[in-house]
Amino acid sequence: MRIINKIRGLGRSGGPWWPSILAEGSPIPAPPSKPYPPPSKDRLLPPTPSVYLESRKDAHSPELMRYCFSQSAVVIRGLAAALRLDLGLFSTKSLVEAHPDHRIEVRTQIPQPPDINHDSQGRTVWFCESPRTVTTIAKFAAYQARSFIEAVREEKFALSHHSPNTGGHVTQTPLNVSHSGVVENGGTPLSGGSTNSGPTRKDSDSVTPEAGPEPLVDQKSGTTSTPVTPHLPSPDTCKPGTGRSTGTSVTSTADSGSQITRSAKPKYIRFGTNCDLSDEKKWFPQLHELTKLPTFVRVVSAFNMLSHVGYSLLGMNTVQLYLKVPGCRTPGHQENNCFCSVNINIGPGDCEWFSVPEQYWGAIHDLCEKNNVDYLTGSWWPNLETLYDEEIPVYRFIQRPGDLVWINAGTVHWVQAIGWCNNIAWNVGPLTSRQYHMALERYEFNRLRGVKSIVPMIHFSWQLAKNVKISDPGLYELIKQALLRSIVQSQLATDFIEKLGLPIRRHGKRPDDVAHSCHDCEVEVFNLLYVIAQDKKLVVRCMDCARRIDPSLRTFTILAEYYMHELSEIYDDFQLQTQPLAAYPVGKT
């Protein structure tokens, strides 16, 4: 209360006030310069930090957590086997049997080798074409299975014309379709049977397609569309020395022991993305299985900052699933607000990952601008030769079924499916000063660029102050500063509203209420909400946008989520935990 008493009345001038919640004197967030000196050429393609787990004890060891926190990216191999995770719960077949009409997003993309990105004219570009539509799990499952069957058919055709031992004819076990709609065989990797080409898994199944392609429905327009055929680059546009063709074929791994070469049909592929598994009633078996994971990578944990937001941030503190065919791409990005991420490959195919340490995100940002694509909101696929020439180190590694990939705070990464596979992913927020500071900086950087932050950092900071006892002095000071800045802004705004003679009505805030954002600029609106009816709906605006519409604010209803004394009590009660805390729980709870 002493702070509020000292500043009370200062807001009567009406500002302007600098709305940042970074500590006083902090520099304006901007892309950082590349580290100097640059790494030597032999360190531009470093080996990826990897951990091989053999037992449950290994998975829950504190050393694993500390190692992951110290690296920009880690691939944890054998995690599913060590913890006896039933990945089959996340297979396409299981998803279809559980909720076939569950809606998912679909991205339509051009299939290309992972180290190349060409446009329809064969030019090397950074922009990665990936328009969005929506469909259902059942329809995408049909497409996923059909794509595999077509690839097998093309492989048989190629073998029958090129086999030196059979005079051009090869006999293979045919694929069969059961009455239940499951692909059988000899079993394809999608159905989890065994093949003659190597080890297989029973974790990922799929339903067979109906005849003909399924149209996808655009969520906004409601119109149906069938992807058109693009023109892939010709073989003449292949870059020398890459060892990969850009226009003649795409080699895809169906499982760890088999490869299928897809012919050079110029066509689009579809990527089933952002399949929301947040509903605990619908997806209880799947979500319960993930409680076997070590504490530091769990979706929900007292030591995961994102568990304290108070409501679901889809894909961040909830699980999302991705259904892939060979060539599906997750374009380059940092995670929302630079939080850490966890990704598990369900299989049966592999994924290829590329990652760049967080210190180089500014260099990637500058390259995006040079290539006319927006770093924060655009869809981009970095050119590896350019990164090498710019002395930017790149980790490149394969994620096999059952492997977990840990992406540390701020790491830039992009992913391409090599085979037919599903992946599950979510974000975690370790209780560290580095993680919180990076999230706060990105929040401010987004605000300055007019981009909405998925994590409402002001609301988030007050939630942490209410729910978590902090023993890290660095983290405590950062949160305390954010609380101070936001409570001062609330008091200044209250002073100005009182000067205008306007009433502030109590609105209140329940623990699970979502944070509000401005209808116009999408900045987070905390505590004081400026509400107006628009198109028969009540919309919230920030103070600046409200004053642009009506400087007197008389057309707005002003609601308060907290009394100022409530915020003061939370602020005063938030103290550094000086008593020793129990050790970080790394085992099962």
C-alpha cells in the first residue's frame, strides 16, 4: 500500500505512460547481434546432445533434467521403452476409434527434401507455402493411409521395372483391407503389422481410405476445396553437392528399417496439425499415460510455470497431436513466448529436426527480413547453405519412434517428417529466472511489433505470485518487478478515470477466468477493462485504443477485476522463500 499511496494522483495528467512490465532501465527488446567471435567452420554442424535411456530410473534421474536445462536441444532416445509408454493410444487407429469426428487443422504443402525449399518456379526461397483448412480425424486418417498405399504401389512398380534378378518382375505380399477398415498385410507400418523390411511397431494404426480424395472445408469461408497440383522444380534446379534431388523423387522412411521412394508427381501433401487433446473426458487414457513422464517434462506439474496460468492455452499447457505423411513440415519458429517444448514421436516413421541455439535468433530474424518473410508470424524454411555462410551453427538429427525431443527456451527449430508418423507436443515452463525473463522479453518484443502474445504475462505473473513460493532470488526479483509495474499502471489509470468523473464497476475475477486482450491492438488488458457494445457483442479494449475512439471514455463501461487493495495484498504477501525447499521431485508423484 505504501507504493500506491506514494503515486496516488499522479495519473490525473492522463499519461502517456510507458506500458512495459520489464524492470526499470531495461533496454527496449530487439533482435540480438550474432555472438562474437563466430564458431569455427568445423563447429557449424555440431553433434546433437543425445541421451540414451535404458531404465525408468534413468528417465527420472535429476541428472537428465539438469542436462536438458543446460542444452539448447536434446534428443532423449528410448524414453517410451524405458517408461513402458503405450504409444498406441496416440496412433491414428486409436484416435479414429475414440473420436472420428474430432476436428483438426490441415496444412497443404509442397513435398521437398528437408534441406531444400523451392517455390513453384524452382527458385530457392525462405517462404514455406502452408495454407490452412480444417477436416476431421477420420478423413485425415483415410488420406494418411491412402498416401502410404500409393507409395507402396509406386515402389512395386519401380521394382518390377528395375529388378535385375527377376527379369523385371517382383512378387511381394499384397496389401489387404479388412472389413473393419484397417490396413492389413504383411502389415503396413500404419497398421502396426510386420513387414519383411525390418522391425516394426504396433503403435500407429490407420483406417483405410474410401475411394477418391476427401475435400477439405475452409473454417472461415465454409467452402470446400480440393488441393490443386503445383509445379515442382525440375531436376535441373537441383543444387550440386546436396546429395538430394529437388524435383525427381522424395525418399521417405516408413519405419526404421524400410524406405519408400515416391515418384516425382508434382502434387501437394497434407499435414494434420494442432489436433487438440485438452479435453480430459474425451482423451483420458491418452493424458493419463503421459503422467508416467519425468516431472520436468509433464504437461501438468507444480514446477511447470504454465500449469499456473489458470486456464488452457491450447498446445502450450495442453497436448496437441500432429498426423504426418512424408514431407510434412513444421516451419521455422521459436515457441510462443520462448517457452521450452516437449515433442514425442509416436511413429512408425521418423522425423528430421533442425535447430539453432537461442543466441542466434537475431541472425535468423535478419535473414527472414532479407528474404521478405516475417520472423514472428510468417511461414519460413531456412536455407542451410545460407546459415553455413553466415556462420550460424545448426543441429540436425533424426527423431525415431519413442524418442523425446527437448527444445530449450528460445531455441529456433524446424521439422520435417521422413516417414508416416504421429507426434505429440506441448510446452513447459521451468521455474528458472532465465525462462521467465525470456518469456517477458518476448512478450514486450511482440507488443512492440503488434503481435499478440499467447501467454498473458501480466495475468501470468500475478498467478505465480498467488500460487508459487519462489526460492530463486533472480526469478523472485523479475516477478516482483513485473507486479510492481502493473500495479503502478493500474493506479495511474484509476487516477485518470476518477479525474474524468467516471464510475469504475466491480467485475471480479474467478481463478479460471481467461485474461483479456484488446479488440483492436491485441495487447493484454489487465484489471481495468474498457467495454463497449459492438455488433451486438461486448468487446474489451485497452485504455489507449478506448481513448482513440472516445477521449472522454464516456461511451465505455469501465470494469475492474480487482480492488487496488487486493493487488496490494498479493504484492505484499509475495516474499522470497528463504527456508529450504524439498528437493525437486523427479520421481513419480
